[in-house]
Amino acid sequence: MTTMNSVVEPAASEEHALGFAPATDVPIRYMQRTRDYYIALGYGNPYRWAQFVDVPFAPVEKPLAEACVGLVTTAAHFDPKRGDQGPGAAYNAGAKFYTPYTTSTDDVPDLRISHLGYDRKHTPADDQRTYFPLEQLREAELGGRCKRIATRFYGVPTNRSQRVTMETDAPQILESMREDAVDVALLVPS
């Protein structure tokens, strides 16, 4: 007998019939994994994400169809002198960059993410469009979903310093976006 306060789990055959994913198909606990990773690296405390009492974002002031969209990425330009950076490459600290950069959006550059910590078991990183959606933004522009794409995109380093990010990198990127008359920023962290 089932009471109103109890939950009855469906049988495996019923789960399949309902289209449910297997019980083992659960989200990766990436925040806990990152905390554990920092402890394993020898830091004295787990990683702490920036969390503000007042959210430091501004409301969008115009419809996206009238806006210039700026693309912000943490991906790095491919440099063959910096070791393996291909799809599935092991973590490669040698491919990291430490200062913000801008690059023209006229062409799709060869960007890589081997310098970032991500789940390499489940993410092959073989499709640049998954972490650098410039081509999709071009389609949005052609379809009238945004007025235009900024003439440059903006690379933000991931050097694990919230202070450097907030006091140095973010102001540099903001200045570049203001020069390019960007109305809306699409942040694509990898």
C-alpha cells in the first residue's frame, strides 16, 4: 500500500517504457570534483567560486535582434610548439595563456582547450563549435536573431586568480568590447 508521503520507484521495465534514463545516468558533480582536485593539488582549501551578494551584471538594454554580440572564450590559440593540444589531449599547462587577447571574427581560428581542466573521459573536444560557437553566431546574425557579431572575439585566461580576473583581465576585455560597441557578451567558458 502506498501512502501520500511515500514515493514508489518504477520497475526497470516501466522506466524503459517511460523513456527514463538508467539510474546510473546522473549529472557529473563537477563542483565537488573541482573542490577535491584543488585539495589533491596541495592547496590548503577547496576551490571557492566567486559568489556575490549583489550580482554584478547589467540588464540587456535592447532586443538581441538590435544588438552587437561579443564572444568571450577561455580557449587558446593553437601553438604547435606548446605540446599536444589536440582532441583528447591530456591536461597541458604549457598551452595556457596569461593575458587577455582579441582576435578578428573574420575567420574561424584554430582554438584548443588542452590547457583547461575538463572531463576528458566524457568530452572528446573534437568539435571546436562546442566550445567556440562563432559559426553558430554567424548563423544567428544571418537569421536576424542578432544585429551583428563584434569584429573581434575576446580571450580570457584561466589562471585561477579571481582577483586578477576581476581587477585586470575583466576590465581589459570590457574596454575592448566598448571599443567594438558590444551590447551583449556571450561567455563560453570551457
